[in-house]
Amino acid sequence: MADISTAFFQQQAVLAFNAFGDIIKDVTYRQRTAGTYDESAGTRPVTESDETTRIVAFQQLGGDNNMSEINLEDLRVERARAIIIQSELTATPKIDDEILTLNGSTWRVEEIADINQVIWDLTIRAIKQ
């Protein structure tokens, strides 16, 4: 029964997400995974994995429910929230993952909330280039 409920909520989340229309942005989601430490070389290899996904980004204006859609290319914005449909991202988000926009802005994941196994609600911070 739980699987049916999860599937239903996932379908509804995708419908609601798609209603955002033009403010949905394609981005690259980047995760780095450290390998096993190589004692002889004194290094730990790091593997990067990228995938394209869609997000809606908001800036918190004060108060939990007072949000405004933002452009992640606006360098005046330092912190934002990004909403991602879980079924559209194969990776499970981790702290320090990165979101790269098409125009080259990079955002680092600071906080992660799993909303009913349907939506990732990420707090992200701009990385100054």
C-alpha cells in the first residue's frame, strides 16, 4: 500500500512542479565521491558524477513561507532553496554537492530535506568564482 501512495504523490508532485512553467531551469547536479586512500601515492582519488535535472529555485525573504522565485545567475543572491523532484535525480543529495547552471554559476548544497520521498528541498549557497 505504501508504494501506491508514494507513486501517487510522485505523480502529483510532477504535475505541480510542471505548473511552475518558465521558472523551471535545467541544471547539472554534480556529486563527488572519494575513493580508497592510496598510501603509496599519498592520495585519495575523487570521482565526479554529473547528471542533468530540473529545479525551481527560491529566495527566502524572511519567514518560512515567504518565498520569491530567483534567477540563479543573479550573483547578488547568496543563498537559496532549490526544489527537485526525486524521481528526476538518480543521485541522493549530499552536503557539498554542487548545482551548476547553464551560464556557469555554481551553488553548493548546505542542507537537505527529504519531503515524503517525493521532493528534495535543498538549501544552496552561491560559490563566488
